[in-house]
Amino acid sequence: MSALLELLESWGYWGMFVSAFIAGSVFPFSSEAVLTALQLAGLEPVRLFVAATVGNTAGSMFNYGIGSLGRMEWIEKYLHVSAEKVQRTSLWMQRYGVWMGMLCFLPVIGSVVAVTLGFLRANPWLSLLTIALGKAARYALIIFAVSLF
């Protein structure tokens, strides 16, 4: 992991984007560690914020896209999201709608939310908006916290 972190750090803002995309999709990765390392290394916080938010939102929209294909066997096989989780999240979606996208910043459940938004064919533009708002809030808090040190 440290070798990968060093590689992403050497890529600068592009490394931030790539790590955020990976973390935003269902692949386990910590974009927060990369963000913190890059910010402490002296990269500009606003550009890091943009790269992280756009990359992580794109990762969630990747999950949304897979979900929108509507093939539960693909969702289970490639995204490792069980039909039970999609069903449970679907019930939440019926209650709260596309605003559930703001929870995509959460580890594990965020991927399930994005997949379910796609699976239920929620409005893609509203999904994009709510997902981006949640991701932006998380990265803003992280950048603020790191700047306190």
C-alpha cells in the first residue's frame, strides 16, 4: 500500500483524482490518506478538493452505471453488493428518494446507495448532484481538519 501511495503522491492532483475514483467505486481504497498526504506535502487544498470531489463522484457514478444495467448477477459478482443490500436500500430510496445520494460518502454503504440509485434508475442528474454534494462536504471537512495541523 505504501508503494501505491507514493506513486499516487508523485502524480499530484491526477493521483488524487485516480485514488478518489478508485475509492468512490466499490474497490477498497483510502482516498483520505492520499488527500492528507498530498495536502501535508504542500499541494494546494482547493485543487485537491476539486480533484478528490470529481474523482470520487465519478467513481460513484461508475457504480450508478453498473446498477442501471439492471443485472443483479453482475452487481453481485463485480461490485460485491448482495441482492439483499440492494433490496434494503431500495426501501430507503422509496422513502427518501434521490437525496439518499448524499450518503454515498459513507464507506461500504455509499457504494450500495450508488448501485441502488442506478438499479432503480433514479434521475441521473439529481443523483449526480446529491452524490457530489455529499462527497464535497466530506472532502471539505477533511481538508479543513488537516489544515488545523
